[in-house]
Amino acid sequence: MSSLLVIGGDKLGAIPDNLKNLGFKDVIHIDGRKVQMVKKEIPDHIDIILILTDYINHNLAKKIKNKASKKEIPICYARRSWCAIYSSLTNCEIACEQCPFLSHTGQSNRRT
């Protein structure tokens, strides 16, 4: 997995670094606060989209879902907490195929 588009959330803190540790080389963030964001196109090189559900308006989420569907880009949904994001991405088949911490069967190899 090389590129991830994060939509929602004003400040991500350590989330981009954590995503890079999962194997995403390019993490792009759009906060989604401005009304004009619904007109913005999804970059062509994006492999997966992560929508932070507690920091996005319904109209933008719907527009992104439609645009992603046309481009056949998978979407994961999570709240803006690392635990929720990690859980969402590890349950997404596309992300799991590339994640160095998970086996390709979808079973977790996490250390306890």
C-alpha cells in the first residue's frame, strides 16, 4: 500500500507517522472543513481512503464515497483515534494485503 488519503480531522498529531509505520509511503490529509472541499478530486495515485467520521460533514462524505466508487478506491471509516483507525485498516482487505504487521490471511501477527 503506497498512498492513503485521510479525510476529516483538523489535526492528526502522530497519526500520519503511525500510518507510515504500517507501510503507507504517502499520507495525504484533507481536513474537510471548507465548503469547497466537495469539489476537490481524489488524486489519481491514491490506493485507499480513510474517512474520519467524527470530523466530516455528511455531504462531503457522500461525495467522496461516490468519487471513490467511480475510481474503485476502497474506503475505510474510523473515528479520530489511533485505536479506531488501526482497527478499521486491519479489517480492510486491501490494506491487510500490504500491512507488514498482518499475515495475508487476515490474521493478526501483532505482539501482545
